[in-house]
Amino acid sequence: MLTITVLAENSDGKGLCGEHGLSLHIEYEGRRYLLDAGATGLFAENAAKLGLSLAEVEAVFLSHAHYDHAGGLSRFFAENAHAKVYLQEAAAENCYSEKAGAREYIGIPRGILREHADRFCFVSGASSCSAVSLADAKPVPGIWILPHTTPNLEEQGRKAHMYRLEDGRFKIDDFAHEQSVTFETKKGLILCNSCSHGGIVNIVKEAQRALHKNVYAVVGGFHLKSPDGVDSMAVSPEEVEDIGRQLVKLGVKLIYTGHCTGRPALGILQQCFPKEVHSLHTGMQLNF
């Protein structure tokens, strides 16, 4: 049994406030996990209102090294003294976005990796997939962390105007710090990737190649908005429709998206694929 509860997302819901960010509480086979911690401590406030204890979370997965997914980690550490945070080896405090010619820091809160070094577990992205091991060193059946294996993702970074600062120089982001988390169910894989900077179609293909299983559902943002905000779109309507068409062709039955997908792109996807596409919102609960 897999239950995903949206603790924070851009949209309000169920009497809960949202924010620009994403945080998912996940219950899988009787164990509890967290995917991202939003931009602030709001996710923790919403968890309390929903009756979900963060102290019972056994592990945290950080989808990528951006503030709107890592900003609430300090709050999480204050409420949970044991859970490790799993992130890609390439994750660091070095991510920037460019808007109107100016580069702005959008990374993990500065200093947190050093201050809480004992809480972070870096996962190598060298293999196609890595089994998650918790502090007790026992593998968790059915959960997989998947790094990107698609080549030349720098082009995705160029389109998104995103960079990493390495050795004093800005480098176009290839999203080596991004990872998906998948859960095996009887219906197929449930794939979670909070922003899908590497391209959601690429990511579904990566999961299918790595695990040799069908992806039944995807949950997360698709980063189709431009730097101007969630009411903008960085791609054409035709490209948005093609993304939906390719996902359906790949066998994806359910698509739950929001956050950085942006309202215009979400509207197009829902109009073209009303049976498959559903909008994420704070407080939403998904059961698989």
C-alpha cells in the first residue's frame, strides 16, 4: 500500500496554506518517508494539522538541490532526530538561476550541509539505480533512488536558465543533483520527481530501463513554466501536448502534477488528457 500526502505545494487546499515549493509525506508498506521539505517550515505546520508525525519519518529523499525543496530541512531536523536525508553525490550549495541577465542563488540553504553533516547520505549517481539503505543498513524492498542517465541534459539547463557554480565559474546545470524516487506496486511503478528538470519523458524512460517495469503513475512538477512564474510557460502549447502524448504512449496511466509545471501548461495537459492528468494541491492524498 502506498499513500502520498501533499504537505506543501503552490496551491492551497483542505484549509491548508500552500507555498512555492513541494513536500510529500509518503507511507509505503507500513513505513513513513518524506520527499522534500518545501521552501519553509510550512510543510511541518500542515503535517501537524493533518495529524502526521514527522518524528516517525524514517528517511528523507531530496529530489534536487534547490531552496524550494530543501528550505524546510532545518525545521525537519528540529522535529526528527534520526532520519537521514538521501541526496545525489553532485548535490551542493551551488545552484543559480538567471533572470533578466542577473544570476540569483536558488540552492540548498547555505551552511546546512556542514551544520548537519551527520544527517546527509550522498548517493552515487554512477549506477543506473541504487537500492535505498536506512541507518539500520537493511535494504528497503520496493523503493529505488534513480539518478539521471540521459546524456546531454545541459540543454535542459540552458532552456531553464539554470547554472551551478563550480571552481569559481558558472556551469550550465546538467541536473546531476536531481533524482527520482520510485515505489513498486502491483499496478506498476509510482514515480516521484518534484521538478523533473531532466524532462519527465526522459525520466520515465530512465525508470523503465533501470527497473524493467512499467511506470503506472508520475507525481511531481514538470518545470514547464518560465522564470517569470507559474502563470507563464517556457515551451509552446504543442510541446506541452506532445509531452502528455508521449507519457500516455509510454504506458503512464495517471499523472499528478503542479508546482513548477505552471498553470498554462497544466491547463493544456488537463484539456488534452482529462482522464490521465490531475492537479496537485496542498493537503491532497493519493492512494495506490
